[in-house]
Amino acid sequence: MSSVVVIGSQWGDEGKGKIVDLLTEYSDYIVRFQGGNNAGHTLVVDGRKYIFHIIPSGILYENKMCMIGNGVIIDPEVLLREMDQLREKQLEVTPNKLMISENSHLIMPYHSRLDQAKEAALSDAKKIGTTGRGIGPCYMDKVGRTGIKVGDLFDEQLFKEKLEAALDEKNFLLTQKYNSEPVGLDEIYGAFMEYAAKLEPFVGNVSVVLDQARKNGKNILFEGAQGTQLDIDHGTYPFVTSSNTIAGNACNGSGFGPAHIDSVVGIMKAYTTRVGAGPFPTELFDEVGNQLQEKGHEFGATTGRRRRCGWLDGVVAQDAVRLNGLTGFALTKLDVLSGQKKIKMATSYKLDGQSVHAMPTNIKQAASVQPVYEEIAGWDEDIAGVRNFDDLPIAAKDYIRRIEDFTEVKAQIVSVGPDRNETFMLENPFEK
């Protein structure tokens, strides 16, 4: 039995869904533990694309149990639509394949309305780059102890009381502060009662089921969303998401004891990307940046926004090692670097003449650091067909080994293309 956590090592969009899909073959339970439908995992299986926003990507396998933990916030309309879309592709989502924590919080219609109104009211310089899906306001209600949980749906009186209390405040903000239309109680109540009837068979105590699975010797895979530098506590605040994205939250967000985690795999893109606003020290504004963006098809799976591109940031990678306790990393999109004569990796930053080896916590300093690069030889060969490490070009192998030496963490998985079969394992984290 092993329990493995998969997290993003950068600003998200590292290809976690594909690696989770690969590791699902060796796991019995796949658990999403944070975030909401502001995240997206894209998988390509036999040339067919699947995009997941809430349901763990392990749902593509038979005889696996996917779980949505208490740390996830759920828009039930989006969740049910995702289930319908899978059904249209002949993938039936049943209670035998998916469990939703009764302690997960619900994204309500007023959350997205407030999210969008608040962002629209900010000047361009102060915009966070939120997806507008109500993630921040929902987490605010959760922490403020005024949120509505999935389990509340099945007590109609309790749900209505909570909804009425919430609307008193939310409609005041919408109408008085943001000069927007209020939201109606009856419409929300009716819609959510319909959601409740559809979701009730899927709802249970994820923590209890996971603990029993552990005792039964099952392999458990924890699937993170976003990336380390978007963590609400440890990322480039305030340009972050509203939840803890680092590995420690796999336990908080699922009710699983930390002593039972065996390994943590950090997903690292062979270069760096970021969606939305915020510091990005290695961002490229030249032709190389355009090449990475075009060749890597760098558009957000959730928003469709163009991703900013830059060289691999070793400082960010070392932050991920420290914050998550990485035991290994998966390097994705290595094929995108083919054709680059020289490849660069930032090994430190310069700030006011001083050498910096971690992302500054002061956001102004984080935005003004200058990367110090190490130059590494590139390669011309197309590596999309490579299926083992030895067949990679020497320069590509040297690049991977340099990342290992710099981070002091071993590469376990290498991805050389978008399809499921365009990945190879150097070491299986479930077999350590």
C-alpha cells in the first residue's frame, strides 16, 4: 500500500492531469483535495481530448474510485454538466466510481456574481486575474463560517435558513457597493434542490472511506490543482488562488492523516508558464517566448487565456522542493524545447545587488528581481517518439540531470507529448 501526492511545482498548468492519469493505473483511489472549477486538467487519450474541472481525471479508468475531498469547493451545476459530458462520451459516472465529501463547500450563484463585480471594480494595475467563478468569495464564506456545505443540501430547512442569511449580506453588497442586480432566493433554492436530488447518491464521508482503504492496503493517489506559487500562504500573494495548493493540504483537504503519506511528486514543466497577472521572473517577451507558447499550445484549460512563457525557473523549483517535501518530479513538455540551440535555467535572482535564492515574499520585490541564468546546450531532434531515457538526445539527458542536481530531487517521469502514451517512467512512486 502506498499514498502518493501529486502537486504542481510552478504556477499551475504543468500537466498534472496527464501524470495523474498515468499513475491512476497503479492506484485504487484518486482524491482531489483543493480548489474548484477554476482549475482544469487536460488529457489526450487515443487522440481524444478530455478536460476536467472538478472530477478527478482518474475517472477515465474502470474499477477506480474517484473522490472529491472536503477541501474542494463545488459548483453543482458545473459538476453535473461535467458528468453529463462524460456520459455523452460513453463514460457513465456512478456512485461506485465517484464520492463527494459531505463537508465540501458549495459555490453559490452570488459567489460568482461578487467575484466578477469585485474584479471589474479594480483598476488594471490591481486586478488579480481571477477566473470569475466565485472561488475566492466561496472560500471567504468558508473561513468566515457562513458557507453552505454539500451535506446541508439534504436538510431543506437548514439549507434555506443558511441561504436566506447569506442573501441578506450578498444582495446588500451587490446592490449597494457594486450597483448590480440582486439574486433571488426562490430561483436559487429551487435549482439547488434539483441538484441535491441528483447528487445525493454520490455524497459520503470521504475521510472514513479513505482510512478504511488505507487499512485494506489500497494505493491512494492525491491530485492537486494549480501550483505551488499559487498557494494562498506560500505563493506570490496576492496573485494566488484562494486555497493551499501545496502537498500538506492533501491531508487537510481529504481528512487523511499526514503520517500515512509515502511520497510527493512535483510536476514540473521543462520551461515555465503563468496565466493571469503576477510576478514571473523568467518571462520571455522575445521570439523564443512566442515559440514556446505556439509549440506548447499554451492556453489555459479552464479560461482559454494565453499563457505567459519563460525559461525554467530553478528558484521556483527549489521553493517547490522545500514547501512540498518533494521525493521526485515529473518533467513535462520536454519535446517543446526541441529545436532550441541554447536552453536557459534561472539558478538565482538578483535584487538590489544581492543574490536571492527563494521567491521574495514582498510582492514588489518579487516583481523586480532579475533572473541569473545558466546556459545549457539544446538539441534539434524530435523526441516525441522516445519511450525511454536512454533514447533521448545527450543534451536532453544532460538537461534532466542538471535539473536533478540543482533541485537534489530525482526525475521519476518524463513526458514528451500530449498523448497518454507519450510518457515514460524512470521510477514508479507506488513501487518505491
